[in-house]
Amino acid sequence: MHTARTRLLIVLSLLAGCSSGGGSGSGGTSGPAPVPAPVLQAVAGDSEISYSWTSVPGAGSYTLYVGSSSPVTPQTAVPYVGLSSPHILSGLSNGSTYWAAVAAVVGGIEGSLSNTQAATPTASGGASPYDPSWASIAATNTITLVYDNGQTAEQNGAALKAAMSGLQPGDLLEIGSGSYSINSYFNLEIAGTAAAPITIRPASGATVVLTRPDANQNILNVGVNNPVQYVRFEGLELTGGSLGLRLYNCSQVWVDGCHIHHTGDAALSTNTRDTDHLYITRNQIHDTGGTGEGMYLGANNSAVVMHDSIIALNHVYSCFGSGPSAQGDGIELKQGSYNNWIVENLVHDTNYPCIIVYGTDGQAPNVVERNICYNSADNVMQAQGEAIIRNNLLINGATAFHSHDHQGQTKDLQVVHNTIINSGRAMNLSSWNNRSGMVLANNAVYSQNAEAVRFPNGSQGVTLAGNVKLGSLTGATSGFIDGTGLADFISLSWDASQRDGTPSIGSPLIGAADAGFAVSEDIHGAPRSGTLEAGAFAAP
């Protein structure tokens, strides 16, 4: 029997020798109405990649295309047909990068391809840069909680609360399938150690839902009174209540692969106590109420600070909030929080910015990189200062990238190698004039109908180099060359339905970047070839 890797190599070899490819492309379908594209996410493991995607109404199945390079097309990639989300492709080669896109099949018609995702499987024991140092430490004691179908959801919820609250260092709690109703205030205060962390997760193959019948309390509070550390929450679903998960006095807490949705307020927050060394990874967050943040990290005016934490590989969407207090940021990192890494998140369809970061009060900068953000009713991304913003794809908002004084002065902000696309104004840089450490370099900044970049107060002292623009330029006279249009990219659209920003052959992006600000990898973590392309994507 061939492994998936063997089949992939065989088919790619055959495709490479064909003069024409089979399969239906994203633009070649027919029917009464176009089939929309899903949104794809890929998480690499040991010799495998786990693919998941958003559902398309009416889809009976999905086709996943996997290839060894970008762009991914039905003619150059291997099709895996008849799939549903999630799907794990195994038997792959560790260290090799795989590129994938998915299409929905509705009534026998295959729709448009999704965004392209690249992932590189890694052998077990090879630490992910996004996981804590204690990630691979095995449990010393396993506790199993089985859902009792003879009891109510509230009674099962009480049993779960008791089991979680009794955990000791080295314990692994495996929870059986069921909906556990948390109908009273729940504050969890447990602590593992670096050598004996605590893990709470579903049993193999189980679906565990923590819910609350009303919005009077959060579903789960962690560390309200006493410190919580070295605890992993893995694969849990939280829905209902007020906030889904609220972290208080927490350090070395890992929220991994959880599904938090349809909450009465924000999905996940750290805005009541200082936190540090949090790992918020691979979570799916959507449909938030109240103020509506997907993640609310830190508090206004540095009252609460989060530092030295990682927010990675999360899928955050449909954050609109509800009622008169509705805001709806995707990921919001407040003033004073510092030395955090916001990386490889997919954030879209928000009321406020998909990602917004404030300043650090002079502490180590936050790094915001390799994120894909689109469809915001406000700014797609907003950054005050003291941050490195690089290799991000930003499309379709009131403004695609915005920066101004807000609870602190704009300063020490480096914006490099981003692809920024908008029908209206692409970049608005309100308070960059005569500020220290301001860099705008090697970006692709395209506006369909307005300014590419606006410095309303001027750009005195700003380092400008290697940028490619489409649209007018206000407040600056150098550091840019002109692009020709979206044909400069493999497949980008103003409405964000196409999101492959790889430079096309002959694109003015290629060779436009300034070597002094070049970075070695692109938005997918792929090495740049030395062609010094502007924007977030390496040239093919």
C-alpha cells in the first residue's frame, strides 16, 4: 500500500509530465450561482498535517489540493476528494513543505479554491517554536472522567468541576464525550510544575463541550485568587455564558486547540491580572457577543500587562459583538503589554481591527508577523508603536493598516515586508512625523481607488525604502516605486476572496526591496531566494 507521501510524489511526477491538467479550476466552474471558497488552516505534526476549513452552505464534500509549491492549482497539485473537515494527511516527509488549498463541492460543482496554506511536518521531539518548553513532558498519573448519561448536564458539569479542581502536578485528566453545563461560578486554581505539568483534555475521539445556560457568569475563570501555572487546556469546546475563558493570575498556562464560540462577551481575556508566558495556540474562536473581542489581552492604560507570551496559529473570525457596547476586535493587545509574539494567525470578518497592538511603555517590542487578516469594518490591522510588523497579509477594511497615538505615543515601529491591499486607503500613518525608530520598508501597498500611503502630518525622520505602491502618496516623496495592479500578484482580489500574494512573473515587486531591511523568510516561513521581492510573499 502506498503512503500518502508516495502517492503525492507519484502524482506530482505524472502531472509534471502532462501537457494539460485535469480537474476543475477555481474559475472554470459553471452553474446558477458561484460556489464560495472556504477558509483553510493547516497545522503540521509528525509526518502529517491536519487540515481544517470553514463550512460552505450546501457543500456535500470538499476537495483538498496538495502540492510541493505555490501557487496551488488543480493542474499542479494532488486532489484528495470527498473529504470533510478536519482531515489529516499522514505519511508525509518531515522537513518538506506542503502547499494546500481546498474547494467546496455543491451539487456536483466544485467552487473556488481557498487561501493557500503551507505547512512543514516535523519529527516528534522537534520542539515547535510556539509551544512551551514543557510541552512534551509525559503525565505521571491519568484520571478518566466518563460522562454519566443517567445524570443531567448540570450534574455532569459539577462532576467535571470537582475533577478539574482536584488535579495535582503530573496529572492528566481525560474527559469523556458530552455537554457539561457549568451553572455556577467556576474558578479553577491548580498548579503543576515545569517537571510535572497538568493537562486537561478530551479522551481519544471524544468531544467535550463546556457550556453555561445564561450569560451571568463566565464559563471558566482561572486563577482569580491564587496563581495558576504549568497547566494545559487542550481540545475543549466552550460556548455560552459571558466570557468563555478568563485568565487571571496565570503564568505558563497553555490554551491549545480549543474551540470557543457563541459567547455572551469576549471569547478569551487576560485583562484582570498581570499574566506572562501564556501560550495561546491553534484555537478556533468565533461569534462573540458583548464587546465582542476574540482575544482581549491586557488592559487599558497599562493597568494590566501581558508579557513574554505567544499567540499563534489561531483562527479568529466573526467577531462583531452585540448590543450598545459592541466593538469586535479579533486579537487586541493593550498598552504596556510587551515582548509578545503574535504569529501565523488567521483573523477575518471583524467589526473592529482584526489585530490591534498598542505600545509597550519602553519595554521589549511585540512582534506581529505572518498573519493573514481581512474583511474588517474598521482598520484591518492597527499598531501604535514599539512593535515589529512583518510578513503580514492585510486586505479589505476601512483602512488596511492604521497607526496613531493611542494611550501612548507612536514610536519605534518597524513595518517591513507586508502585503497591504485595499479598495480604499491602504495605509494611514497619522503620527509618524519626527518620531524615533520609524521604518516603512519593503512593503507592497496597493489601493484601488484612494491613497496607497498617507502621512497627514508628514514623514520627517521616517526611514522609507524598497516599497511598491499602487495609488497616491501623501506626505512623502521617496522610498516607493509604482506597481501596475493586482496582476503583480498570482491571485489577489480587493474583496479578499483570493489571497495568494506571490509575485507574478515579471512583477515590479521582484527586485524592488531594500537589502538593508530584507528578512530571510516569507509569510509561510519559506526561505526568500535572494531576489529581494517587496511584500510578504517570496517570489516563485
